[in-house]
Amino acid sequence: MESMVTEIQNNTHKPIEINIDRELTHQENDVINELENTFPKSDFYFIKNENKLVFNLREIDLSFFQNKLNKLINKHQINDSDNIFTQLLDNIKNIKSYGLKGNKRLYVDYNKERKVKNRKAKEAERGVYYYAQDHNFNKKNNELPDEFTNQIICGDSSEVLKKLPDNCVDLVFTSPPYNFGLDYENHKDGTDWNDYFDKLFAVFKECIRVVKYGGRIIVNVQPLFSDYIPIHHTISDFFMKNKLIWRGEILWEKNNYNCKYTAWGSWKSPSNPYMKYTWEFLEIFSKGDLKHMGDSSKADITGDEFKKWVYAKWSIAPERNMKEYDHPAMFPEKLVEQTLKLFSFENDVILDPFGGVGTTAKVAKQFNRQFISIDTSDEYTKKAKERLKNVSHQKTLKGV
């Protein structure tokens, strides 16, 4: 028996052929009939042609299909040594190109898009990231010194980072202290926005210097909607003026509808309604080049993860353990995991210049990245070090 995925694909379904040199058994026909009665024909259907069984596939919930198929194989006592359904399932799993719609994998028409003639020429004519074309970044990258590798450091990032060489960090991921009047230990965010941005941008200037050519800076930020200050725009403007490429924006949907705000503005009137928000932003920047060079064998993101996470709206619950660490504004570990796996390789150097209680460092260590975490709070850095003591490396198994 021989099986293969056909090279020819019709307009509605992707055919998978299994070559057989015999008639189907009654048990095999029963399995096929029960499958076709369980799933709609728009998902898939079978055709028997002489020495071939053709499985015409359009879309499928692979997990549900596999569970159902295994139950039918056991129910009808299909022989393991000559199991056409096991081969069929293996062939489906071996298809690397597909889209996602909910729990289903889409195998036909998932990547249709309007084709643009002479795309490269038109991009050049438009001036892709024109604001960053005249940068003077050095393309030579350097190693992070050993004394800073995998370290939690108490200090002012604008000063600590000056000790690092140029171009030695692969990815900066951080969330700066918000000027929201939150009780950040001895450091008060205050109300002088000019002073706030001066201090913030002094740190970001150093981040730009230490990040590698082709490296990324990703800032998680929640605009101060109540004061009508679009911090995400202000930060993006800063990085663009400093010749970084704005490569995108991820909307982090927290689904936190239990907002603490009770004001509605002008109640039941268009005079001055107050808007409520359940999301934050991840602003993403590249230094010098959109492509970050790395060893492809060190990419630990699975196919399904990649397909889901490149859609720039991530639904992740907010951190629930802030009281445990006595920190008022932590982001969840899942947010860091998705960011690191989508934008960095294993063994890359990850920097968080506002490290807090070490969430970025913890996840970096879990997923086999090097890290450097800096915070002005002695209390937070102690908690971060304690938090990392029991963290072990976690090797992610690559999926399809």
C-alpha cells in the first residue's frame, strides 16, 4: 500500500490519494460512512477509484477528527498492519501549508489575496519606511559581556545600559512605568509629562544603541485615555524620529470588562461620552532592517502558534497575581511568551530595562533565551531573583 498527497488541487478541495491494491473491507466502508455522516461534505468527502481511495479535504478540526477516527478504528477493529486511516491521518498532519479559522485548519483558498503587479517597484516608488532610510546604524553586532548575561540588576537603566557595548541585545521587551498615579514603591510617576518623557526617552536612547542591527524593540503601553494623552503615539514618534522602523502594532485584548471606571461622561448624550477600553498596545520597532538574522533551528514557535500570533490581536487575560508580588502593573507571562517566540530565537539576548519583578526574565529563562533585567527598586529586584531560582529551561516540541 502506498499513499501520497496529490500535486494537483481543484478549486474547492485538496485531494489526498491512498493507493490500495484491494477492495475496501466492510469495516473500512463502515468507518468511511460514519465519518461522512459526522462531518459535512463541505469539510471533506471520500471517492473510491479503482486502486485509489481519494480523500478530498477542504477544512477540518484535526483534533476532533483524530479522536473520532481513533474511536471508529477501535469500534470496527481495523487491522493495524494494513490501516489506511492511519496513513490518511499522517498525510493530513504532513501538510504544512494551511490557514486557521477557529479550531479548523483551512487547506483551500486560505491565502488568497489581491496580487499587486510590480510590487517591489511600487514599494520603492512609495518610499517604504522613508523616515528611517537615512539612519547611520553600524551593522556590526557584538556579544553581551558575561558579567551582564542572565543578570537581574538594581539600578537606573539610563546609567546601567551605558556600560554595555553597542549592538549586543537581540530584543528589548518592556512596559515602562505608567504615569497613572499608581503606587510604585518610592518612585512616583508624577504629573510632569515633559519630565516623564525626558526620563523615559533617555532609557530608550540607550536601548536603541544596545539593540543589534536587525534587532527589535517592543513596548507594551496603555495610553492614558482618561487624560487624553496617546502615549503609544508619542513613543512611536520618538522611535521613528530616531530612525527605527515601525514594523507593526499588536492589540492586546485583555477582555477585562469589569473596568474600575464608573464615569460615563455625558450620560445618554453625545455631548461628551467617556470611552472605555479593555486593551493595551504592543508597539514594535526594528533597527536598521526588518529581518533579524538567526539560526532557523533555534526558532521554537510552532506552525499553529505562528499562524495565530501573526494576526495582531491577542486575547490574553491580565495578570492575576500582582498582589503576590506587591506590584501594581505586571503583564502576564503568556504575553511575554508569545512575544519572545514570535520575534526572537532561542539563545537570543532579551533586555527589559523596566524589569519589575522579573516577568520578562523568567519567561526568557524558561524558553532558553539569555536575559538582562534592570529595575530601580531593590525590593522588586530581590523578588525577581527569588522568582527565577526555581525556573528551569523548557524545551518546546515543534509542531506542524
